[in-house]
Amino acid sequence: MEATDTDVLPEHLQSAEDFLDFFKVKYDPEVVKTKRVQLLRLYHGVLERYDPPLTMEHYRKAVRIAYGSIKLGQELAFADMGCGTCSGCDV
């Protein structure tokens, strides 16, 4: 059985700021304010690269990598996220 976010992470983590604060990642609030969706997309993209079961260290690294990438301007804006295999969104 694979671990999921709900198995490992506290329920109160909802926003990008929540994740950054929880994992004690120093961040610029203005960067996060304007890039929170991209940050969370990157975070989930990084997590998909890890083999299960995921540990707290995987989640911590994913948050740090995602924020570092956003801060450096390396965004996923229109990167292939597997779209086309589902329905129900306007992307």
C-alpha cells in the first residue's frame, strides 16, 4: 500500500504558504503571492518523480525544489502535466 499526502502530512496544510512554513523554507511572500499555483504544481510534479512510499523527507525536498525553481524563474507554466488523459478542466 502506497503512502499518500493524507497518510503523512498534517491536514492543515492547504496553501503554498502552509507548506513552506511547515517545512521551514524561508520565502519571499511576494513571490509566493504571485506564483502560488505554479509553486504547488511544481511541488506535485516533483513528488511524482519519487518512488513510493513517500517520506517526510520527500515532501520537504519537493517543497524546497519547487520554491527554488519558482524563485529562479523556472516555472512549469505550460509544461506537459499529463493533460489530455482526463476531462473536466479548461487547461
